[in-house]
Amino acid sequence: MAFAGLIALGHWQLERRVWKRGLIARVEERVHAPAIAAPAPGEWPRVDAAHDEYRNVRLVGSFLHDRETLVRATTVLGSGYWVLTPLRTSDGSMVLINRGFVPAERRERAARAAGSPSGELTVIGLLRMTEPGGAFLQRNDPTTDRWYSRDVQAIASARGLARVAPYFIDAGAAPDRRDAHGALVGPVAGLTVTAFHDNHLVYAITWFVLAAMVGGAAAQLVRIELRRRRDRSNL
């Protein structure tokens, strides 16, 4: 049973490797493609991860900064928050925009007023799928405004937003904004992780080696038992 289980785990890792390599290829193709129009409300029911996630998209609208949501984040810049702000388009629909990362000391909007653009503007970024529920061992808690994942539906409900897209957009990188002391004002965009580790072949080899060890040990036990039986029959 142990041998069969280890072989199955090795085979599963090979399947995961095929999936991961396909994901890497799709993401590489999509993030470097020219930006296309973000899916409109009529297209929302057909949006899914397999066909749309990480597509480079653009849309036009105006930010509702008074309804932004801060979501806990850990990035290459350290720990802090993603700033998710609703963008209202010309047809009245809403799309949550992940405008980027801010450290904890910049969580208050007043501390980064220079980073809150107003009026109609164009946003270009990567389409991402909603992240329902929360993070590992940390559930989103709308009642206390604690957010650990970018759960579009829950955030829209908590902020009283209607006609909200089932996806959000990670805004693309923009020139750094700094205060009079040279510190980043933020939010810092363009931090989407698009490089994925592919260690599945190593894992598969590990499981297969363990299976071989178990199989070798079982064969040795069989040989010992057969020798014992021969010895007993010769007595």
C-alpha cells in the first residue's frame, strides 16, 4: 500500500508539472500582450480563470476613494496593505482596482492624498479573479473591516456597491510618487506575482525514489522470509 501510494503521489506531481507549465505559458503570453478592453457587464457571466485571468486589460472611469478597502498583504516591499478602490465606469458599473501596496504607516488615506487621483482616467492592469473567504487560518471579517483576501463580492456588499464586476484588476506599474522627504507615497502598483516556481519534477523524483526504497525493502523482507521457510523445511 505504501509503494502504491508513493507511486500515485509521484504521478500526481507529474500531472501538476504539466498544469504548472501550461499556467506559466498562459501567464507569460497574457501579461505581455497589448491591453484589451476589460470585460463589460454583458460578458461577466463568462469570465473565468482559465480564459481570462492575468489578461492585460484597460478601462476608463473615476475612482470612489471614499469606498476603498485595505487588504492585508505581504510583498517584496514588506508587510502592509493592498488598496482596493472602486472604479465607476460610464455605464454605472463598478470594477474594483487594486491600486497597489502601502505600508502600515500609510494606511490612512490622508497620509497618501497625493496618490489619490480624481476625475476620469484610464486604468491598465491585469485581470484577476476574486479570492473568496480569506487567507489560510484568517477569515475575512467585514464587521470589523478586516480583510485578508480580495473577495470582490464580500467587499462590494460591505461597501454598498452595486453592479460590480466578478473580477478585480491589479493596476500596472506607474512612476513612483514621493513626499517632500523622499518617501514613497503609494500605493505602489505593478507588484503582481507572475513568476511561479516549478519544482514538481523534483517532488515527483522524490516520491518515486521513496517508492523504490519501500519496494526494495519489501523485496528484501520477502527474500528473508523465503529463506527462513526453506531453512525450516530442511530441518
